[in-house]
Amino acid sequence: MKLLLDTQCFLWWFAEPERLSEKAIAHITDERNELWLSVASIWEVGIKVALGKLPLPEPVERYIPNRMSQLGAKSLEIRAAHAMRAAALPMHHRDPFDRMLIAQAQVDDMTIVSADAMLTQYDVSIFSL
């Protein structure tokens, strides 16, 4: 199964793993699953760090690749098909980063790992944190 970790899930995995459900942990640690982190999440983390809203233990340009490597997560690039699907989504959720994750999961047949209940309003597979 292809799991797309949302930004919060990725950050919690390293900083607050106790906030993740047993089901989410089981799927993330299952070596049969592929783990993915969207470029949209990387962008979101970078913005939050730059605004002073997200302190990290090391510079973001080291933190992200180091943690992705530790987790064995692959980078999911944003393609034109993702952007077009995100633009066509109903406006249940206004966060552009989450809308991109929804679009990417739909286009690439992935399951999103997230605590965001708003995502359930879309036709997308989700594992709740």
C-alpha cells in the first residue's frame, strides 16, 4: 500500500509519536507499505519554520531529508495532474496544502495518514492518527 503522510503525521512521528494511533504506527512501520511525503508538505514545513511557527532541532534543509531517510519515505513531486485535480476539488477544505495531498492521493491511488477529519469529506482513503 502507498501511504501519503500528511505534514502533521510526519512531524509527530519524530517529535510526538504518542499522538499517533496504534493503527497508523502499524501501517507506517509495515515494510510492505511505501511511505511518501509530498513536496507540498516540505513546502508547508519550510513556510512555518520561516514564519517562526515551527521550531526544528536543526535547519529545515537538513531536518527534512534526514528524517525522510530515517523513515524510508520517498518524495512525491507535484505534477500538473495533481494541480488540476486540486483545483477541481469541492471547497470542503480551504487549506491549499491539504487540498494538494487529497489530489495527489486520488491521482496516485494512495492512502493519506492524517488526523484531519475534514479530509473524510473527500473521496480518498484515510488512516486516522
